[in-house]
Amino acid sequence: MDWLEVSVETDREMAEAVSEVLSRYAPQGVALDLGDDPQGNRVIVRAYLADDGSLDARKRQIEEALWHLGQIRPLPAPTFRLIADRDWTAGWKESIPILHIGQRVVIKPSWREYRPQAGEVVLELDPGLAFGTGLHPTTRLCLEALESEVADGMRILDLGSGTGILALAAAKLAQVEVLAVDNDQNAVVATRRNAQRNGVSARVRPLHGSLADVSGTYDLILANLLAPILIRMAQDRGLAIRLKPQGKLIASGVLVEQGDEVAAAFEANGLEVVERRREEDWLALIARRT
């Protein structure tokens, strides 16, 4: 069987959004080609579609979905090429990089070899329907803040866990217990699978649901979401009541121009913003329960 390769060149801010769109039509996953740029400033996102009777329809659906995504931020049109069955698997795997984030976190696909340096923790993540690549600035900001804030003995809540990348990192960086919550069943399955693969399933518990389904209090909350969602979660002390006294929140998914609005919502609902971290157009806010 031949395959249709779909590729879109973008930057790392849009790479995960493009990956999410393409993964709807390519169940084998997507590939991110960084070329000679390990920081991912230019990324080629590729997906592979089986050349079957539905190929033309899926091609049109991809073009339409990417057009809608491009209304948020301009994207080049996707390119398509047919490739032989024997060629696509090797090329797909070769393009998935090993990523270094912060001081200690390394993300690698299962088929790559890597010998960690002293103090590094390695997360083994393969692409899938809820793949979190670690390329997007918000993910990087959360991981870097997590390195500073996590400590042995913590109870941690990861809201909107996706692949579980933040939950896994927390469990690798320290002896902690993590509740990883997501309203997407695919994300819950991905988190459970990745926790098993990384040997932390005893300390990472996936939950299908939302903040309303969570009980108890936590030393640290991770929330890599979007500004409007963070504001809604903060209202009526919805986030603060899930933190222990002096517990902390690491929140990202906030554009620079949204930072003051999100911070104001936090401050009005029992959370004191103690630090802002910035990468490109994105912020992470670290807040403490007052």
C-alpha cells in the first residue's frame, strides 16, 4: 500500500495545534521534523494517510481544518506527496527528535537510544492521538517551573493533562503522587499508557473529568490550559480551595496580553501571583494560595 504524506511548515507555537488537527485523520500519529534547529523555531509537521478509498475525502477535510486553524494565525497550505509503503515508517521515526527542556527533563521516543547525564530524568513518549511534544512554549514554561517547585512528598493535581507529560515529569523529578485529569478520554488512555511505560503508574492516577470531579487538597496544581478556562476555574475560589495553605499553582496557556486579566482573576479568588515566566508570546504564572 502507498501512503500520502501531508506536511505543514510552521513554528513551535503552532506545531502542536497542527499536530492535533492532522492526528484526527492519521491514527498512526504525526512526526515533527526540526531539521537542524533543535529549538524548534521552524518545524515541519508530517502525517501519513493510507491510500485507500477515503483518501480524497480525508485530504479535503485536512485542507479545510487547516484553513480554519489558519484564521487564528496564518499557516502555509499543506503539501502532499505519495510515498511507497517501505519508505514511510523509517522516515517518520527518524524525524521525531530527542528534546531537552529546562535543566533536567529529556523527552525521547521509545525507539531512540539516550544515555542520561547526571541529574537528568528521561520521559519516554511516543506520538499518538493526544501527543504532547514539549515543543510549545507553554509546555516548556510549565516543565521549567515544575523543576523549581516540585519536592518529595507532594500531592499534585494536573488539570488538562493531555499525554500526561507534566504528571510524568513530576513523578520522575520527585517522589510524589499525581492526579492527572482530562475531559478527553484519549488523553486519559495516553496518560495511563505513558505512566506504565515510564514506570510511574503507581504514582500517577489518570481521571476522566474536570476540576468539578476533583476532591481534596494538593501541594501543587499544574494547569496548562487557556486564559478563559483558567479564569473560569479561578472564580469562586475553584482553584484555591484545591490547594493546601501556601500551596502553589503553575498556570500557563496565557498570552502576554492576557497576563494581567488572568492575574487579576487569581488575586480576586484567593491566589497571590508570585512569579511570571515568559517565553516568546506566552506566560506561565506561579501563584500561591493566600
